[in-house]
Amino acid sequence: MGEFTKEFTSDNFDEEVIQSNKPVMVDFWAEWCGPCRQIAPTVDEVASEYNGKAAVGKVNVDHHPSIASEYGIRSIPSILVFSNGKVQQQIVGAVNKEELTKALENVI
């Protein structure tokens, strides 16, 4: 995980994502998922570039299935963009950086 990419867990999800005063991009992933590993460097790049403007982090669906279940995550990677505690956009699959930054720009 990159220097600016956060790890969201059952313990900190509410505080770090739902109560955040900045937009938050959450990557739902698992270690065994090839496309998740493929998109990971891109997510880290976005986290670095948007540091201070938005939070970017990951939820390991194997370690925190209750969060994935709560948001209806059925396939990974799935990326949710939150603003004011609500999901504003969902992206499924290993997409390019442009698509991720566009999703964040829509809520900043």
C-alpha cells in the first residue's frame, strides 16, 4: 500500500469514511484478486496526487466482509466514492487512472 493510501477497517470506517469532511475513495479488494493487484499502483498514485483534497483507501473484503456486505459489493475490485457520508459513484473492475480521477473530481 502506498504512503498516502489508508487502510479502512471495521474499526475506523465510520470515522474515516462516513464522517469525513473530504471526499473519500474506497477500493474494495482482496489479496487473491488479480485485477485488484493490477489496479493497486493506480489507486496509490491517486492517493498521492489527491492527498489533502480527498482521502483514498482500501477495504480488504476477506478481513472486513461486513463493510463489503453493507455496500452490496459483489465483485472486486469495486471502488466507491463517498461525499458527505454517502456513496456518490461506484466503479467496478480494474479501470484506468483517468476514470478514478474523474470520479473524484466530480465530488471535489
